Amino acid sequence: MLDRYRRAQALHLSRHDGLIHRAVVVPNWEGDSFWYRADAAECYRVFPETGERRRVAEPDASPPPGRYTVTTWDGNLLVNGEPLTTDGEPGHAYGLPSDQGGLPIVALQAGMSEPPLVEWAPDGRRFVTLRVDQRHVPLLTMTQSCPPGGGPRPLAHTLHYEMPGDPLPTFEQMIFDAETGDRIDLAIEPLTFTHDAPLGIGRVWWEDDDTLWMLYGTRGYRAARLYRVDARTGAAEVVLEESSDTIMNSSPTIVEPPLVRTRGEQVLWYSDRSGWGHLYLYVNGELKNAVTEGEWLVRELVHVDWDARQVLFVSGGHGSNPYHRRLCRAGLDGTGVTVLTPEDADHQIAASPDGRWFVDTHAAPGQAPLTVLWDAAGTVIAELERADLAALERTGWRAPEPFTVKAADGVTDVHGLLHLPAGFDPAGSYPILDSIYNGPQITRQLRTTLRGFPVDPFLLDPVGGAPMLAQLGLAVVVMDGRGTPYRSKDFHDVSYGDPAATAGIDDHVAAIRQLAAERPYLDLSRVGVIGHSAGGAAALQAVLRHPDFFTAAVSSAGDHDHSGYYAIWGETYQGPPPQDYSVGSPLPLVGELRAKLLLLFGEMDDNCHPGLSLRVVNALIAADKDFEMLVVPNADHGYGAAEAHVLRRQFDFLTRHLIGQEPPAGHHLDLGGPQ
């Protein structure tokens, strides 16, 4: 097992830069050219008009300093160090997110300060900001048993933490002139929100110096409302509003920027009212036409050319795999869609500011990512980079095998990836590990970018580390069942009103059975499940709801009881109040536990707070069930400095209870970076 641990350790995400080269190209546009970093020591400048690619020293990518710098102090705003407001106070502060959006305990431990939430007007002088009132929101108390400064007395920390049905924070918005200090309040009543106010998630934008837009989601995201604001007076009007019986999406998920654009009286609007996520053109608040339609969805907006009456966007569902993205063009008048990228692969697109050029990194499982430069007509101008995976392959890494099987309904196609270990022998027998995250706001098998961080499950799988876990001698399944996004509205809505997402777990069981029927090396007598956060909750639900199927579970930092978790989660995916948000709780089911169970959580996790896991522990004790538990002092949602120990404990648990061997004695994981 020691060699397996070493092979697994070699595929930890911290080794990425030493294993994967030239797989990610991030263009930095400057006038008629752009530069990018190909690898740690190489930079290139590209001239799209000619296709020339020239090696250069790395330019200074830091933004030029502006005339004004906005900061916050003690709930107030300062411009260039001078007070702009004086009436801010804790819980009713200017420029700052709510506690749920800002994670203040994590920030405090990391020594970070919150940057102010502002959006500058094109004139570079005025900015819009907000004032959040969370004084009425109930507090969550967390105990820090081992304060970093030492001493025997634990510390108590509090933060405003709204749970489903609680009073929600409210926000107001205002425009300041950084030069004069003049203030204009937007004529919109204080609006409730939870977790993220619109200004913090790309839902407030300037069209020009005089016009500001805001897209607001009502409580539970059952409706989307578009406001236009006269920035000279603060006068506001509702231009467009749409509601849904479930979730009114303004992009494929609520964690992505909205796919809404504006120009004058024209609005390009995203809606899944047809059963699929598509674009619609409104003029003067009235629907003019559908821009796109069909059994596929719009995933990203790349560029809108209002004068040429065209939109460039990324779609999902135009290839053999519904999760693979393709670059497309459509007329704003709805005259049709042209797919511009011919490869049946996943395309990650970055556009030039004028929409004339596109840097496209496309890949599929088993293929090295290839980056090319396109023009707007769909012509390849130059090949920029082909990823070098030689070092990755030398570790024993195997590219995941894509699969398509039927969901538990026997009708719906579901897709996933199967990761196998080094030295795989089809005549052998391998325990199965389901690496689960059943959403419903993100997927597990998708190449995407989350908060600016590229996620590629085809390579090292940053979210779940599936290829790393496979090296222990496991066949690791990564898939997305019904109830997850990026498919039809019906597919996503399976999880609505079902906070336990039991339908998705049923699909995982059905999929694994089908895979094992086709692959005799998959051992159905040894099936485990592992997950973190919502995946941790799903792992626990899986062993409780399918006690005859799963034999071991690692449940990490789970949001186990949604009545005590973020309001945005229960209220969005189960419906706004009144609801019984305890529906789907695992607590009444713990008597069904037969599998080996490892529960892990951090003492200072201000996302899935410790109370959620300890309620499970309390129920397990009451039911007199055996289980293992690791509580990490001072750790937040990601375990931080304790990650190596936490990961080693997971390896040990899977080795004992799924593989059936003893872990290597005295081995310590080294997660120190490239070797």
C-alpha cells in the first residue's frame, strides 16, 4: 500500500504545476494584441491580424493606478484615505457584503480584509456601492478551542447567519462622486437578499455614465426583476420581470454571472421558460423574439454586437456529450444559430474586447488540451499551445473513461467519468468509490471556471481528486444524476423541493450497477462513497438510503440538515417560506446505518458550521451506532494547514474498509507542491 499512497500523493492538486504544462491559456488583451503565460518561465505575445506569436518577457499585468482608491473602515467608506461616510456601524456597514457572503471568521484567521463592493462608472469618478443591514439577522456562535495565540481559554466568535425562514439581510444602493463626495441614493426600497447581494455577483452594471442596471432575484429566486436607474437622479424603473414555479434562472446556475445584456431600450434576456435555457430579445419591455431555441442551452455570453445584430455565445448540448461547450453565433432577430467550433469536445472560450478574436482551449477525456486562435468567422488563425502531459502520464495517471448510462427512471441518459488506477488489470477486481457532489448548483464532471479558478476533471479533478483516489486501487466514479444543472429545466428541477437530492443518489446507484454489469472488474460487494460539503451530505444520505448497496462512506463538512444551513440553499432549492426545511434531514434515518462511516469537519467552518455535523453525531449516539469522527481545531471549510492529515485519514479509512488492507504504518503525506 505504501507505493499506492505515494502514487496517490503524486497526483494531489499541489503537484499540478509540475505535472501539467501549457494546458491553460489566459489571454491579456492590450490593443490589437494579447500576451499569455505558456508556462512558469515562458510568455508570448500574439498579433491576431497576422497570427504572429512572439516570445517576450512577462509584461506587468497589474492594473494602472486610478485617481481614487475606495476602502472601508469600521463600517464606513473612505476615498484616498479620507472619510466619505460617517454613519456606518457594525451590522449596518457601507461597501461590505453580509457575513455569509464575506465569511468573516475565515478572513480573520487568514489576516485578510474585505475589499469594498463598488462598481465604477465609465467616467472613473463615480461609483455605485451598497449598505447592508444585517442587525436583525440571528447570530451564529462558534467556539475556537485552540486559539492561535495560545492560552487555555477557548474563544467565542459570532457572525450573522441567516437560516431558512429567518429574517434576511437587506441592502440599499447609492452612487458617490469620489471627487466631490456627493451622494445619490437609488430610489429602490431596501431589498432582502441572502448570501450575495447583486453588486457582489455581477448583477449590477453601468451601461454608460448616466445609466445603471440591476438584476435582482427575489427571495428563493422565484422571480428575476431588472431595474434601470438614472444615475443622475437615482430614479429607478422596473423594465422587465419574470417568475417561475421553481427557480427563475438568469444563467444556468445561481452561482454564475447573469446572461443578461442591455443597450438603451433593448434587453437580451436569459430564461429557461421553454424547458431549456435560451436568449430572448426585448424592446421597451416587450418581447420581440426568441434569439435561440432548441433542446440545448446557452451556457455563456461571449460578445453582443448590437450594431451588427449578432450575439456570440457558448452552448451546451451541440455535441455528443451535453456538457461539452461549443462556440456559436446567432442573429438577434432569431434568424438562426451557427456552431463555429467543429471539434466534438469541450471548448473554453476567451474573447477579445471587440469580439473579433477568440482564444479556444478545447479538450475531451484522453486528449491533451489544445489552444487555438479563431476569428469571428470561425477560421483558425494560429495554434497557440498543445498541453504537455508527459510528466502526468509518468505518474501512472490514466485518462478517465467517459460513460453514458440510464438514470434510475430507466429512460434519462446520465453521463460520467470512470477513473482507474495505475497498472489496471481488466482481469482483476476493484472496489468502487463514488466521488459525489449532486449539486444542485454545480456538477462534478464539468470543465469550468469557479470564482476565477479553472476546474478540469479530465486531468487532476480539483474538486474531488478522483485520479488521486484511484491510485489507492479504486475504480472511482464521477457523475451527475438528475437534479443537477446544465441540462433541461426538467432535469434540473428533479431536485427542487428535495433538499436531500435523493433522486440524484438513486441515479448514482443505478449507474454503478449498469457499469458493473458491463465491466466485470467492478466489485459490487465493495462500493464506497466520498464527498465534501454538499457532497459530504450526499455521502451520508447515500449510505442511509441505500444501506444494502454502499459499504463505506467518507462524509466531509456536510450541510446535513438544511433547516440549520444557509437560507439561500433551502429557500432556493426547496422554495421560499413557509416550508418545512427539515424535510430530507438524515437525522431520522441514522438507525439504518450499516456502512462504515467517517465524519470530518472543521471547528471554525463558517459555511457548513459544526452544528450541522454534531447534530448527526448526536443522533448516531442516540441510535448507538458505530462511526469514526475527526474534528479539526481552527479549520475552516477547506481544512487549511491540516489538509495533509485529513487526507491521510481518508486514505487510511478507504484502505481499511473498502480495499480491505491495512494502511502503511507511520506514513505522512507530503503536499508541499511540485517535485
